[in-house]
Amino acid sequence: MPPEKAPSISDRGVIYDATQQPLSRRAAFFTSIYQVPSSGIWLSAFQVGTVKHAPDSTIQLARSRDQGKTWTLINFNFATQLNGIPGSLSGPALHESAPGKLLLFATWFNRSEPARPLFDPVTQGILPSRQLVAESLDDGSTWSNWRILPTPGLTGCGATGPIVSWPNGDLAFAFESFKQFDDPLPGHHAAWLTLSHDGGRSFEPAALVARDPQHHIYYWDQRLCPTQNQGEFIGLFWTHDLVKKCDLAVHVGRARITATGLQAEPIRATTIPGQIAAPLCLADGRWLAFVVDRGSPCTMTLWQSSDEGQTWPVEQRLIVYTHNEQAAVAAGGVPIDFNQYWEDMGKWSFGHPALASYSTNEVLCIFYAGTPQCLSIHWARVRI
């Protein structure tokens, strides 16, 4: 096991400067980061729009050919209509399924009634959605038409973080389900993944990753990453207690895909405060967690564990970014109604951590931050 040490920032910069963009593309969030294995090129995909969760939201890609130091925007207009129905795009994630063949996954929301919000405060349902995938053969410069990734029997679905893959070529798309916009029945949240053995051409039926049988605890915004073992992954969850109306500590789970299905260990609490958390399993055995914490102060913090998530020493964490939240939102730790939480999600002006290996002793941390009217995509390179 490596000696215990605290990480440090070696460099930082901006992938997408929203202050230099037109008003229709000033809100950038739902961040992702990916290094293409065959070429070494870095790509970032994220959502852009007039405001967060706007009916005009689409996907923007950026490319770096100098190891993430500088970034160039890729000018490609993704189709937002699906079968003639107006929509918006969200939650992009990238993966190279074969040398030179990139896949882009995203969530499409039905915007045929643009006055409707993403979340209905009356029914607590979510706009009808579809999960999509497109292909590129030129480093992300152009893309094929979308095709639908089916999620039969599930509603209120949305992508939740990066694609998980293993050396044998298997890949998994992670998403969550809830309930449809007009559904008057109570919503039951669950986290899922769907596995492909053929490079994303077809997918197996969805496998359940996390769901509270009593539906009192929600495991939101799962972020998954592979371990060093074939078919195995860990997940970090923004964990919310509906009864107590508060967030719990970040929770962690571990599972393995087998011939008979998903075999999972019980999900357990960590000592990490915060909401969305991006995990990364290092070759030396350490687990990292890049976490957004909307408490006081608001921070983006990198945590590490040397005992497979049993402990996360405070003295080894690194505050990557401290934020001055200007939107009128509920503070972390304060009891909050479920409807109010959804309203706040459209106001928060920092978060959505993404994490990737950069070198043998560095990682790349990606997040969005700014003001409610102008949200940029930031990067920080951290020595670990």
C-alpha cells in the first residue's frame, strides 16, 4: 500500500469559458471527461443552454491535443428532435468502443410543451425521456444520427455519469429511473446499469444497482468506475433521506457482473459529506472520490481511501475549489422538502464532479462553476 499523503494541485484552467459564449449557451454543466485510449486525445462533453435545464439545452464537446492544457470547442450541432418531437439533450458520456470509434451517450427529454419544467412540483414526475447513443469516426468532429438505447418498463430515466468498461471490451451505461411527469402515483427511485458485450451495438436488460426497498432513501446520481477486477465496479451515491428531509453522507457500493447477474455488496455510508461524488480506483489500490459539498463553505473536494472505502481520512483530502453560491438555495444539512430540492437543482451554480487518471501520479478533476446566469467548465490537475 502506498504511503499516506495529501494530494496537491499542480495546475488548473478552463475548458469552456461561458463569459465568451452567446446567451443561448451561457449555462454549461453535466460535465464529463474522457481520454481516448487509441490516440491520447482528451475530450469533454457537457450540456449547454440558456439556463440550467432549459428547453433549448444541447451538448457541447471540447477537444484537447496537448494533454488537457488547452481546449478547442467542436462545432457540431446535435439533433435535438427525436422522431419529429422537440427535445433537449443532457448527461453526455463518451467511450471508445474500438480504435477510432467513439460512442456518445446522452439523455433526451421531451420538450414538445416548452413551458413544462423538467420536474413537475405537483406529481413530482419527470419529463418523458429516452436514452441515446451516437457514433464518431473522426475524433468527435462529426457524429451519426442518434439511436435509442431501450430501457423497457422504466420511466423518468436519465444518464448518471461515465461509461464503465473493462479490458475484455464489455461496457455498461449507468442511469436512474423515477416516474413520468403526469403520473399521480408515488415515485420509486432506482439506480441501474445496462451491459453491452459487443461494443455498444446491443445491450442487455437493465440490472438493478441500488434501490431502498422501503423507498425512504434515494441513491441519486450514481457515479460508477471499474476496479482492477474484470466485471467489478464501485459506485458512489448522493444519498437522501426522504423521511428526515436531509442528505446523508455519501454512500459507496461494490458489485461484480457475473454470468448469473449482478452480485452486489450492501451499500454503506462513508464519512464523506456532500452530494454527487465521482469515484476512481487507482492501480496502487487507492480509491478516490471527487465530491461536491453544498454545506458551508461550498466546496469541491478530493478524498482518498487506502482501505477500499472503509475510511476516508480528513487530513488526506484536498479542497480543489471553494464556491460562493449566489443563488437563493437551501444550505446543506438543513431539512428540505423534496419539491424544494428539485427547484434548487436548477439554481445551484457549481458541481457535477468528473474524475479521470492523468498520469501515474496525477488525476484530472472536472466541474462546472460560475454564477446562476453564467456557468463555465473548469479543470484542475491534482498530484496524488
